[in-house]
Amino acid sequence: MTSILLKISALLWLFWGFVHVMAGVVIIPGGTTEGIQGIAAGVEPSLLDMDYHPAVGAILNQHAWNLAWVGAVTMIAAIFVWRANTYGIFLAALVAGLTDIGYFVFIDLNGYGNFFPGTSMTYVCATAIVLSFYAYFRQKNQ
């Protein structure tokens, strides 16, 4: 049972990581306006259509870089979650979980995001954490 839960969790982490890597890859070469509109997808795009200072573009690209590396680390950790490695379980939960807390607090709670991919990724993250922690603590207590 714990093996199945960890494998499901690992697949969720792979999906979560892939979405975040792709977000970073798409945002960096794109324009600032398009990147802002993509992240704040719950806001009417015309309200975000403006000439931004280059510093805003730099900050956006730094954010995109963080999305990409966080996604990559989570995907690597997913391999270890699949293998029931304790460090992988906690690394994925720490890196992705803290990333999604920031998204939830600053984007979701303010109504700036859309359900997909934003909020849905928070559900994927939470589900992966719950499944892997349940499996870990169940296995530890046996």
C-alpha cells in the first residue's frame, strides 16, 4: 500500500515539476506584458497591457528562473520518492510546498490566478505531500 501511495505521489511531483519548468521556459523568452498576463491570468488582460520598466522584466525573469529550477528539483526528488527515499519525500515537500504556499498567499487569495494551471497545481502539490507523508509515517510506524 505505501509503495503505491509513493508512486502516485512521485507521478504527481513529476507533473507538478514539469508544469513549473515549462512555465519558466515560456516566461523567460516572452515579453514582460505576456509573462505578467500569464501569471495573473485571473485579471482582465487589458488591465495588465502596458509598457513596463525593464526592471519589472528582470524581476519577472528571475521569478521564471525560480519556477524552472524549483520544478527541476521537484522532478529529481520525484525519482527518489518513487524509490521510497526519505530525503526525496521531504525535499519534494519542502521545495514544492513552500513554492505553492507563496503562490496561494499572493496570487490565489488575492484572486489574480486561474484554476488551471495555478490553483490546480496547489491541489496537486498538497495531494502529493499528504500521500507521501501518510506513506512515510505509516511505513515508519510498522
